[in-house]
Amino acid sequence: MTQITINLPNEAEAKWLVELLNRLQVPFEVETDEATKRKLAKEIIMRGANTLDAAQMQKHVELARQDRKLPFRAE
């Protein structure tokens, strides 16, 4: 397999090349700049977490486990 890396500063040229590769049915990957990669990664992380408030999560865990009988717990 041959891998070719092309840096295109012009967005119009990039769209033209992507359309051409699609017409030719050539598999390809588009990599964006670091800022865009970080933004996409942050969006994925934010979508996957139902809450990011650590204090709220800890309070919930403590409430849920307060009536458990555990060894070495002072009663």
C-alpha cells in the first residue's frame, strides 16, 4: 500500500481533490490542523460524559453507598 501526504492550504483545492478521490473510489483520510483535532476530540469527550462535576459524582456515590455494611466501618 502506498501512502501519500499532501498539504493543501487552499480549502477550495482540498474540496476539489476530495471530490476527485470520491469519483475515483479511492479510500482516503483527511487530517485537519491541531486546533480542529483538539476541538473534535473535546466534543467526543463531552458527548460521552453525562456529568463532569466531580463533587456531584462523589456526593452521589457516597449517598448510594452509605447504608452498605462494609468491614472495618465504624458503626
